[in-house]
Amino acid sequence: MKHKDKHTDALILPSGEGRVYNCGNMTAIFKADENETNEKYSISEW
């Protein structure tokens, strides 16, 4: 996910929004990582 915003800007995504990966009977939704966090951490919803 590429954003024009600076790394210090807030990124607010509702439940279910982000990059979705189906993992069998689980689903991972990545909210922020790499570009959004300057490659420091990631935030995901499982």
C-alpha cells in the first residue's frame, strides 16, 4: 500500500480494510507496514 502522506501522518482504516490475505480458515488483514511505518513495524487484523 503506497501513501503520499508523510510517515508521521495518521492512517485510519476501518475494520476489514487493508491488504487481505486468506490463510485457510483464517484471514489476515495488514493495515500498515513497510511504507506506512518506515519499515519499523506492522499492524494487522486477524
